[in-house]
Amino acid sequence: MVEGDPVLLELSGNVRRYSAALIRIAVAKSASRELVRMEDVSRKAPEKMLEAIRPGCPLGEVWDVWSRAVTDGGYEGRFKRTGYSIGVNYAPDWGEGYILSFQRGESRTLRPNMTFHIPSVVEVSGLAHAGTSETVRVTETGCEILTNFERKLFVR
């Protein structure tokens, strides 16, 4: 690893086979302007998603919010999905596969107590992937963030 190389970290805590995952990005010594911009867009897009998550809302509509935020930030916002159900699981995966995902056209709706990992990854081919994520639980009025770690680009 050399100065400026980004490291995308995706981790999950686990209690009694229930997982809560998160993504953060770090860089050694200094970050390029492009990487800073990528991280900013990857962080702000799920913040918009958090505002849109509420019972009765189709998952595809929440995906549209994320897609617009990434596209408006100057990156490709047409990824296949940007979040998936997470719950009881077994190694090596903490997701529930493709049971329920935030993706284009998904018409199934959110209900209280559904739990999701919502990764937001921005990619520039040949440069890097920058990402941020949270694990959230749908509540009666919106959502509760289950993970608790500062969202930012970590420079060490």
C-alpha cells in the first residue's frame, strides 16, 4: 500500500446470529480530490435513503432516491441494488441473499421491524470504490440506525 491508496472496509457485528454490517473508507496519509468527492457522494446518498425509509414505501422508490443522489453527484447511479435484508444468518455471509433488496422497480413495501444493510458504493473504474453503509430497522414512522460509527473518509 502506498500513500493515497484507499481501503474499503466492510465489517459486521454479530449477536446470536443477527448481524449489523457497515462500510467505511480509509486512505493512507492523503486523499485525492476525486476520492474525497466520491466518499462525499457515497455518504450523502444513503442519508437521503434514510429520510425516505418508512412503512408502506416501495423499496424501488427508496432505491430511486439513492440513484438520483449518486447521479446528481456526478457518478453512475444505476447499480443493481443498494441494500438488502439482513437478519439471522450463517457464515460466511451476513445478508439474507436476494430475499428483499432496494433495487430499481422493486414494488414490495417496507414494514415495521424489517432490517436492511444499505451500502452506497461509488466507483471510478481504475481508481477506487468509495463506500458508506448502515444497518437500519424500519420503525412505525421511519427507520432506526442500528450501527454506530462515524460516517467520514478516514485519513491515517
